Amino acid sequence: MSNDTLLIKHTVSGKEAEYPLLKGVLGADSADLRSLNKDFGCYSYDPGFTITASCKSKITYIDGDKGILLYRGYPIEQLAEHCEFMEVAYLLMNGELPDVTQLRDFNEEISDRAIIHEALRKFFDGFHYDAHPMAMLVGVVGSLSAFYHSELNVKDLEHRRICATRMIGKMPTIAAASYRHSIGRPFVYPRMDLNYCENFLNMMFSRSSQNYIDQQHYIDPTLVKALNLLFILHADHEQNASTSTVRLVGSTGANPYACVAAGIAALWGPLHGGANEAVLNMLAEIGVAENVPKYIAKAKDHNDPFRLAGFGHRVYKNFDPRAIIIRKTCHEVLTKASINDPLFDLALVLEEQALKDEYFIEKKLYPNVDFYSGIIYKALNIPVNMFTVMFAIARTSGWVSHWLESMEESSIPIGRPRQLYLGPETREFIPINER
Ligand code: SDX
């Protein structure tokens, strides 16, 4: 524990108070301002919590200036190169990489939990065929506590672990069911003989129906490898908006399915996980390379609401390391699948011109994880409105890991930010006939 402190002095009253600077293993210190209101009768003002450490965590570390991303201390580049997604999900949940036996048992447990209650399938009948898959995901995940209420004691460590692995196991099944419902195809059951990524692609695209298991599964290993990478890169990202939402909802003691459903809802926004869908829609709107300068000008014009989807980041003021990895995989997947995707070529032109533009250089706006991921999802034949669902499948491992970590805290204060009130002062009520 360091003795460094922050001295704050009120310039009118002259009162001073010292606040401990808490030191992290990596990254900036955090000033412990919890007694600020008692000492000075004021709050700290930080809309969007952009400089507020909302918790202590050991899971993920980001250095936005250096473009560094660590999961439990391991650089994302090494995990992306060497791991299967289940290894990373285990690492995020448990803090250490699994050995062979632990990974085998974890894979078995996750596969075992992939099946969903038959009554849950009926939920999908209530959705219109053209319902957005994210709307279906929020609704169905939020209802899981209606089916699995026996192990919901959030004070019980084993119950918490079961809920976490259940979420990781069932998310691909619910996601694939959302897609199958939207195209009017029968649902496909998860299979114990396929790994996590193969299972998802099989449930999405198999020609089989729920009545029989398709003995063949048409899954290209290149596409499975690309999906495995995308899931690893999207698995966690510190206290982003959706993870912070999961923690905030968890601080009320709500059940983990409600917490994850809240995280899915937060992820849906186009400024967050919805950006990958927004990138493809933006590229389709730009259409051809000749239009790129016009759209870059629109993105720079503050009177124009248009922003470059997939560019900029709240934390990274350098390249998002995930974007660098995905960009390389984009090339591999498109080349291997001999897909000449004009949208990828257009994305390269847009990236090149934006990165040369003074506005983007000065504001340190670089492509983020969402800029290229949509192009790979498109190469995997994932429909655009499923892109954020893909993000949610991967991020479930991060959400449940942060939820587990927050539940281990001896005392979690319920999340309750204050405000700077600018409304009317106290005034007398006026009856309607006198207004
Ligand atoms: C994700 O938090 C996470 O970790 C998220 C995530 C994760 O893994 O969980 O990494 C996933 O959400 C990635 C981000 C996906 N979103 C997008 O790609 C949407 C487009 N990007 C932006 O809307 C924006 O960059 C944000 C929301 C991502 C970040 O916004 P900030 O940090 O609040 O930055 P800002 O809005 O204050 O912008 C600073 C300046 C502004 O100009 P000025 O008012 O200072 O003149 O940069 C401009 C902005 O107008 N700007 C952009 C821009 N992003 C910021 N201008 C044009 N195009 C953009 N994309």
C-alpha cells in the first residue's frame, strides 16, 4: 500500500483534505475519494465515468496509449495465436489457463449446458420472423431465471459457478435459435461431439432439423478458426459499458441471468457492440471508394450526426490491438475462401484515407475491434443483424467473469451514482384551474 496521497484544498474555506492514491499492479493510480462528500460536502463530477475506477479487478488490463490488452496478464496476441476460445473463457473465469484435464472437463460441462429447456424454445414463437435477433436474445436470456431458479442463491459459490457456465453454454444455442427463427428453419440441437465454435456454426447453418441429427456437418475449418479468434478477441474488455452494466445490476443482488440480459441490452447500442453492424451498414452506404472523401468530410463535420462507425475508442488512443489481429485474419479468410469482398477493399480505402487525415490523427481516432469484425462475420455467412449477437456470445465469458469477481467481494456497495442537479428550486403546487 503506498503512502502517496492527493491533497485537495477548498479555495474559499481554505479547508484541506488528503486522499490515498491506491496503486494498481499496472496502470494509473486511483484516488480514493469516498470521503470527499463528508469532507467538503461536494461530489466528484464525471459523466460517463470516463476517469472513475468503479471497482478493483484482476481480470483484464488495457493500456490505451500503448495499445495493450491483457487477459489475466496474458497479451491478447499470444492468446489469439495459441488458444481455443474455451481456454480463454476458463482463464477469464478462474484466473489461470487450464491444464489438459481441466480444459477437457470444462469443455464437457459447457457442452452439457448448451441444450435449452424445450419450453424455452416456445418463446421464439412469440417473436415476429423479422424481430431483431438482439431483441430475442435479451428477452430469452432474461427469462432463464424462470427455468433455472433452483441454483440462484448468489451467495452460494457453486450456484454462481453453475450460472456462469450455464450462460456460456446456452448463449450460442439461444443465438442460433434466434437466427433459425428469423429464417423460418427448424432449430438444431447442440451436439456433444462438436467444439464450441463448430457447434454454433452447425446450429446456425446445418441443413438438419430438430427431428434428426445430421450425421454430416458442413463446417469449414478455416471459418471455425476465424470464429474462434473473433470470440477470443471479443471475450472481455475491462469496465466497458456492458460489463459495467452487468456489475451495476449485480450490485443489487439481481440474478445473473437478469445481469447478463442487461449487459446484452447495453451492448446493442451502435456506440458499443452495435458498431460492427453499423460498420457494414456504413460501408454499404458509402458504396464505392470514390465516395470515401465525402463521408470522411461528413464524419468531421460537427453539424452532421454521421460518425465513422468502427473508428475511435473511449480508451484506445492508439490502434486497438484487436483490430490489428482481425485485419490480418480478414485477409486470410477472404483469400482462403477466395472471396473478393468489395466491402473489405472499401474498408481498406476508408482506413487508409482516414488515418492520413489531420482530424483523425489529432483526435487519435483509429479503427477499433468492430471495424473489420463485420467483414469476417459476413465471410462466415453470418447475417448483419446477427453481428452484435456474435459479440454477445463472446462477451458472455467476460460478463460472467466480472459478475463472479464482484460477487466475491466481501461487501459490494449497491451502485448509486449522484448528480449535479440543475432542475427548479422548491416551489408551491398550483391547482390546475389556477395555472
Ligand atoms: C466498442 O469500451 C470498450 O471497451 C468498448 C469495446 C469493448 O470491447 O467492449 O471496445 C467495444 O464499443 C468499440 C467502440 C465501437 N463504437 C464505434 O465504433 C462507434 C464510433 N466511435 C465513436 O462513437 C466514439 O469513438 C466512441 C463512442 C467509441 C468513443 O467516444 P469518446 O471516447 O467518448 O470520444 P468522444 O465522443 O468524446 O470523441 C472525441 C472527439 C469528438 O470530437 P470533438 O467534440 O472533440 O471535436 O472525436 C470525435 C468526436 O466527435 N469522434 C469521432 C468519432 N469518434 C469520436 N469523429 C468521427 N467519427 C468517429 N467514429
